[in-house]
Amino acid sequence: MLANLAIRDIVLIDRLDLEFSEGMSVLTGETGAGKSILLDSLALALGGRGDADLVRHGERQGQVTAVFDVPMAHPVRTFLSENDISDDSDVILRRVQASDGRTRAFINDQPVSAGLMRQAGNLLVEIHGQHDDRALVDPESHRELVDLFGWLQGEADGVASAYSAFKMAEKSVKDHEARIETARKEADYLKASVEELSALAPQSGEEEELAERRATMMKVEKIAGDLNEAFETLNGNASPIPELASLLRRMERKADDVPDLLGAPVSALASALDYLEDARGGLESALRETDFDPRELESVEERLFALRAASRKFSVPVEELSPLCERMAVDLADLDAGEDKLSALHEAARKARDAFDQKALKLSTKREKAARALEKAVLDELPALKLERARFIVEMTSNAETPSRSGIDELEFHVQTNPGTKPGPMMKVASGGELSRFLLALKVALADKGSAPTLVFDEIDTGVGGAVAEAIGVRLARLASSVQVLTVTHAPQVAARAAGHFLIAKEETAPERMATRVKRIDDEHRSEEIARMLAGSTITEEARAAARKLIHEAAS
């Protein structure tokens, strides 16, 4: 329910904080006191259209904050979760309207678009008035309301799923037919391409591996000559190592005689021979590691050339050649076995359509019963609302040749306001006052069928007499047993049935400066306000007595 409403600097309202309770609350006051401003403010917080004229004169911006206390299982919490908005406590909608026309919207202090705020607001509050047409003008909503009344939402969801299934099956048929036709036109090309790619047999990652191997072998090829020459120098017939070794042996024999003279040269010569031996061993090892067959390099280059030529020919990267071959092979297989598969797909589509038709027909039969029951429920409410000669009609047409996610039915609410007149769509036939009463009858019939937790009625009792106003009050109070009801009213019979009563008035806050004030009034002041509504500007004792009687009768 709507728990709190805070308004700052909106038209005539400078500062206003209201707390609402469950059940039915009424807002009353003199004409022009600001009742419509209050509802415009609430509409703004629910994502309604912003307007720079809403900002109080002389102020830079206005702001409206609506706080809702709703169960954790309420659909609005799922909606907020799907949009990554935290909602572990109250749901708080805040709208800031700037004097330059710009607006900002927040849900639980997170910035959101006005559209998203409007979607959340629609789950929390319904505002109805004489000229309100939401849930009435769209036949799609009428079908949903009949489904709600008949508790048919589960079966409607089943029909929607069956519709999706048979549409997917039909798409599979069309897609396969298109593939067969394409394959038939390109059969020769596909066959030759599959044979060529199958013979080539490209492997995943093969191009990268071959390129790396080729680069390595080309580098080795460049240094192979220098390695061979160096190794031959140290290991061939002209190698200096044997001669140096012989010289070392002779020097070592003579070094004993003159150690001071030959010791250092002999040691250096021995070290040189050791280094030369190490160099020869290293060169020999390098030659072994770089040894490759030149024919391998040629083979690698030929393979790379073949892969890249195929890549250019088929206009795909080398990595895509293998998947391309597989797809072409599937297309060929589809062509070869296409008729059998197409027949199977046609059969699957037929079964899916049959399943949809059966579910849609079953739902249609139940909708017909629910539509007639809703007609009766609404008609039972009309006499007391001074529409005893009117008829409410759920116009339903069914056509299995025009299926949709909703089934095979089109529904629209029609009315006949007087005998002998032609029935027609409610929005076109009913006058403003009649429309509001038809709407109230509908809401009463649908009271326990998934309504928003807060219903707002804006002067739906305008232009009706005492008995009708009394009937409207009874029905609003009945609605308030299952949802929160807020109503702006001029009818004392309606005001007398409220659990909470708010008085709206204007007062002068400064010279040439007015402000709207709203306060919750107690039983004594409530009786005086209802007496004013009965008598007008001059309140008589008779009016006060009548007011007390209305309140007493409403409570009993």
C-alpha cells in the first residue's frame, strides 16, 4: 500500500507530508483547494509526464516522494530485482521536477528512467477517474481481465508456450526448405568443395604450427653453413688441435728443465687446447640439433601454400576451413536426405499446431464461460449505481485461423446504456459519469483478482444523486477490504464510509501567497466536514445531525 507521500514545491503545495493507512481513505475540500494537485503529484511520482508548470512559482525545482509498503512476494519486487534495483525494505519512488522542464527519477535512491519508474508505478497504483481509459480502451487488457476473473492465467501461459512451440516448428520447416533449395542450386559446387577440403583435411591450429616450424627451419638454414665451416676448421684435416697438442707435449717435457721460463706458456697453451676442445664439442652438438632434411622445409612451405590458397578461394580464415567443410557436408547430406527430414519436420510442426489448437480451444471455451460470468457480476452491480437499464457485454470472437500467443480469441468490453440503443465499445458509448460507474462495477467484480495494491478514484461520484453516491460508497468500502482505496470525493455518502479522512484547504501564507494544506481529521472534525458537504457554506444543525447519522449508518 501507499504508506507515505511527501511533496515539496509543487504548484500550490510548499511542503506536505501525508501518512496513509490500509482500507479506504477520502480526500475532501472546497473546489479549487488543491485535490487535483495532490493527484498530479502522485502521478508524477509514479512516472507520469513531467511539466515545468508543476514547480511552485519562484522555486528552482519541486519533488515528490511516494513510499510503498508491499510484501516481499509482490510482483514489483521481482521487477526491481530484474532491473538490478535493491528492494530489501520499502519501495521508494522519488521524482524531481526542475523549473526548466527536466525531470529526474529515482527508485530506492537509484537513478532510473521515467519509463522504468512508470512500469513500477503501474504495479503499485491504479488511478481511475471520469476520463481515465487505462485497462478499458485496449482489448488486449480486456482479455487479460477475463482471464483474471476466470482464474485462467495458468492456462493462458500454457497456450502462449504452445504457440511459441508451433511457431518454432514452422520456422524449422521454412529454414530447412530454404537450405534444401540453396543446396540444390549449389550441389555441384558443394560436392567439389567438400571433396577438395576433405582431401586437404585442414586441422585446427595447423597454420600457426607450420608457420612457426617454417620460420625456425629458415633461421637454421641461414646459420647451418657457418656452423659446418667452424666445425670443419676445428675437426677436419686442417684442424690446429693435433699440432697444438704435439707442441704442448714437447713444451711440457722441456718445462721441467726451465720451469720459470716455460711454466706460464705451457699452462696457457693447455688452457687454449681445452677451450678449443669445448668449442668443437659445442659446435658438434649444435650441428646435431639443427640437422633437418631440406625436403621437410619444402614440404612445410607447400602445405602452408595449399592451406592459404584454400583460405583465399573460400574467403574464410584457414582456421575456418574445417568448420566450412563440415557445414558444406551437412548441406549435402540435407540435400541427399532432405525430403525425409522435411517430412519429419512437417509432422513435428503439425503435431505442435494440433497441441496449440487443442489448448487454445479449451481455453476459449473457459473464456466464454468466464466472460458470461463477468457480465453477470458487473450487471449485478449496475442497478444500485443507477444503471439498471444498462447492459455490460463482453464481446468475444474466436477464429482458429488467426492464432496468437493469447490464443484464438478477441475480447472487448461493450455497453448498452439504454434499451433500444446500439451496444458499442465502452469508451465510445458511455458518458463520463457512466464510464466511472461501469469501471467501479468492474473493479468490484475483479476485487480479488490481482488488482494493484492501491486504487485511486478521482471524483467518480461527480453528477450522481444520494442513492447512487451511497451505492458508490458501499462498493468502494467493499474494495477497501482487499486493497487500499484512496478517493477524492464531493459525496458525503462516500466520505462517511472512509476509515481515514483528509481535509484539503488553501491558506494564505504571505501577502499574495497561497498554499495548499492537507490534514487528517478526527471524528469530530470529520462530522463537521461531512455536514459542510451536505449543507454547503452554511452548516445547520440539521446538516450536522444528518452527518452523524451517515457516519453511524456507515459504521454499522
